[in-house]
Amino acid sequence: MLPLFKSHYSIGKSILRLDLKSFEKENPNNIFFIAKKHNLKNIALVEDSMTGFLESFHNSQKLGFHLIFGLRLNICQDNKIESTQDPSKIIIFSKNAEGCKDLSNLYSKYNCEFSQCLDLESLSKLWTSNLYLCIPFYDSFLYYNYFYFNSLILDLKKYKPIFFIEKNNLPFDSLLESVVLNFCKKNELDYLLTKSIFYNSRNDFKAYQTYKCICGRSFSSFNATIENPSLDHCASDDFSFESYLEHESS
């Protein structure tokens, strides 16, 4: 199982930090502190922007970790046509130093030219051999096609994508896993068991939930409270490193 960390640079998605100050203070929600404590040599980081890349890159080098940096982006049929469908996600990782430059260039065009949504034509033009493609377990085109009746069809075989599978104790995990496995088998594609990590322990779940409420619009739009935050699918405290360790030991 591969742990996939996300930091506070992905606004509203994680309370994990990347700074040296909190690392030196042994903050249990510092990604580098978690990695050091549990003897991780590699840190896979999946972010929603490039904002934290430099800090994560320089600090991982300074502390002796190998950083695997990935960007989670929207993908659609045609970014020139307005769609009512939910935006599906892909994750693009850099293979090497040149891949980091290619990823930065792709992200710049993604924001400035493609209205924060890649289509297959745009992806093909920006693709290089220094990148590799993964499909997240949640928010993928398979997820939205199956559960929300979207009709997004993506021919990604030439990129040889790896499909992620997660077990986070959500009620639809097993159904989605079957969808992903069937798709991979039919299209001769690989899959990998992963674990999204947004906080260190289950005890941090309320802090994470509170942070999501503060960063989102739930309070103003739906009169949400901490007891009733109105956060869709935020019904499991398994998105923690503690849960990852339990899966690894079982």
C-alpha cells in the first residue's frame, strides 16, 4: 500500500504541514516528522496546486527524503464547451527533475489557457516522457460515471495510467473497487493499492473537519456547524497515517 500525502497547500483538503519549523518541534501533523518517525525513505505528495512544491522539494532534500510530487487536476471532454457534469480528476506525477519543470509548465497552462480543465487534446500536447499518469480512486471519471451517471469517456491507454484503489471504510468503497478492477482487467491496465492521508491520527479528524468548514463555504451557504458540517462523504476518520499503519500490519 502506497501512502499518498496531501498538505495544507491544497486548501481545505489537509492539515498536514511541510515546514521545517513544525518538523523541528516534532509536530505529529508534519509530513517529514511522520516520515522520519516511521522510517519512510520516499514521500509521495499529491497536491491540488504547485504552491507548495518548492518548500516540499527543498525540505525533502535537506532532510534526506526522496520526493515524488504529483498534481491532481480536472479533466473533461472539451474545455471549450461548458459542461454540467462534475469535473473528474487525474493525477500527474513527475519522474525526474525535468518532469518537475514539465509539470510546472503544464500547471501554468492549465490555469491560464485551459480554464482549469484539461481535455485529451490539451493533455496530449503537453505530455512528455518525464511524466506519468495515475487515476485517483475518488473523483475519477469511473467514480462519476458510475455514481452520478456522467458519460465521460477517456481513452488514456497510450499513457499507460495506473488506477488507484483505496480502502477508507466508506460505504461505497467496495462497489467502486469492483468498477475499477473490472475496467483495468478489460483494458489491460495496472492498478495499485494506495492510501490518501490528510492527518496523522484519528484523533485529528475533528480538527481536519473544522479546517474544511473554515476553508469552504458550508457555514455561509448551509448554516453548517461543527456538529452538522454538511460535508459530503466526510464520514470516515480513516484518511490518517494511523489507519495506514493498521492496514500495513494486518
